[in-house]
Amino acid sequence: MSNNVKFALRSLRAHRLRTSLTMLGIIIGVAAVVVMIAVGNGARERIVEQIRSFGSNLISINPGTSVMGSVRIGSGSAPRLSEDDAVAIKAEVSGILVASPLLYARGQFTVGASNWSGHLRGVTPAYLTAREWGVTAGRELILEDESRAARVALLGATMRDKLFGKADPVGATVRIRDVPFTVIGVLERKGQSVWGDDQDDVALVPLKTARRQFVGTSRANPGMVHNITVKFADGVSAEETIAEIHDLLRQRHRLQLGREESFLVSDLAEAADVEESATRVVSMLLSAVASVSLIVGGIGIMNIMLVTVTERTRDIGLRLAVGARQRDILAQFLVEAMTLALFGGILGVFFGTLAAAAIGMFARWPVVIDLSSVLLAVGFSACVGIFFGYYPARKAARLQPIEALRAE
């Protein structure tokens, strides 16, 4: 076996340019596979981080559609959810840790000469528990802030950066739609959500304060809210919990059997899992496309090996004439083909790793290169060498010594 490796390396060194061009297809194919797998793994890792940042065991309840005459208005147009619904969910559905009602608004935030248009969210202290959202400076919202409709605010990291830069905003006054609020804390950074929103571009104020100052009160539904975020305990089935919430809200909203629901209940983890699955499929598809380059490289190996057999016909005949067996000739050419593919695979991993690192640096996209993908790419390239090198090696091994010695 060692002699076959020596013969293979000697032959490849004798035709360096041809060897380099032959390996190029394998190098490109392996590098493309490594890059695609690294980018795909990075995308999945990013989604996992986003899911983790949003919180675990969460269910989101939003208003459903409403109908005016025969016209169906879009999702979220039925203002039927209320604070009382949140209280009932917490009290009557098993396994619920917190049920936090929310109000959404936008506002112009002003601090001295700095201003920023951002998201405003009216919440209860339970919202921070549901989202597992801590503060890096100052304090959290407390029940007293909610009960007295205090003009206090927690700023997200992006909001803090836009209004205060790196300065400590705790205790400072920020005007929201010209209403003064005292900053009581800064939220820990969450980053982008699964849907691409900046979770840190937000200010949290007490729910009652948001209703009085920014949203207003509806006569038909005084406790109206835009969303209820529910957190359930570990070990509790999300499907069963969602079913219980459905039944409770249908009963509370007096919806008859067969009538469309005026609310939407969704498992946030399930929605994120769908996106992760889609990312995985796209990653596999791109890797499969990149693998075509390996097939093309394998065809190049077969072509060069056939040329090599033709060039070395007399040498093969001489070896057979002096006692070499067919399996010796077969092994020699197989080792040569596999050496081409293996070296090409190693170089492909090297260049693919560099390319993935460059993508991560310049495109600011996470890339994750794991050992399994590297071994897979190198192993596949070796298999390509064996597969496409077998026919030329078999052809060389079956040459008749006399005919081979007569070849010009």
C-alpha cells in the first residue's frame, strides 16, 4: 500500500499543473459545501438565540377579525380582548404562571435636543416575568406604578442609545408625545426577534398610564388591550393550554358554536420552529446545489485518470509482465484518484473556512463551522475520488501485458 501511495504522489508531482486543475473542481465543491453548511448552522443558531431572547413557554393572544356588513376587516380589528380576560386566564387555566395584558402605541421621544420615534408598550409588571426580561440599570416596574398610573418608563437598549448615548438615563426625564416621564431603568438587550423586529427599540410604561395618556378608553370595552402574553409552567402541554384558553375565551366572549372566534391564540415557539425548519430546508437545498460541484470535480478526476492510463499503458504492461497482479494496478490507480480527491477536499475545507469567516465578518452574518460538516465534506470528496476513479483503474488493471507493451 505504501508503494502505491509513493507511485501516486510521484505521478501527481510530475504533472503539477494538470493535478492542480483537476483538484480545482473538488476544492470549489468542498469549499461551497462547507460555506453553505456554516451559514445554515449560523442561521439556525441565530434563530435559537432569538427564540431564547423572546422567552420560553409563551402563548400570544391577539384580537381576531371583525366583519362590517359583508366585508371582513383584517386581523386585529376586533377589539374584544380585555384586562379581565387576562385575569380570568391566570385564574382558571391550569399551569399558567402569568398572563400579562399589553397596549401598543408609537410616540415621539424627546430628551433635550435628541429625539426619536419609537415603540411604546403599556404593560404590567407580569410582562417582564413572562418575557424573562431583566434590567441592567435602575429598577423594574412595580404594582404601585400600575395602581397610581405613574409616569415612569423603562427604556430598551436601542432607545437608550438613541436618546442618551452611553450616558446613564436613570432618573432623567424623557418627553413622550410632550408628556414628561421619569426613566426608572434600562432593559437588558434582547436583539432582533424571530420576525426581524428590534426588540430593544421600545419603552415600557405602566398599562394604566398608557391607556390614560396615549390610547384612550373605549366605551364598548373600557379594559380593551391589544395583546395578552401568557407564560405557562415547564412540563405543561402547550396544545392543551391553548385549547383551554380557546374554550375559556369563547365562553367569556359568548361565541356560539360555529361562530368565528374574535381572537387569535398562537404558540410563539411553534412559529419560531416553523421558521427554523424553513431555514434548515433552505440550507440543505443550498448544500445539495453546492454538492453538484463535487460531482463535476469527480468527472474531472475520471477524465484525467483515463488520460493517465493511456499515457502509462506501456508502463502498466511492463509491470504486469514482471509479475504485478491486476489488483496491484487497480489499487495504484485508485489510490492516485483518491489522493487527488482527498488533497482537494482538505484544501477545500481550508478555503471554505476562510470564506465562511469572511462572510461572517463583512456581512455580519453568524457562521458556525462544526467538525461533523468538515468530516462530511472531506469524506464525501474521498468517496468521489474512489467512485470516479474506479472505472479508469479497472480499465488499467484489465490491460493485456502484450497489447500494452505494443502500445505507442
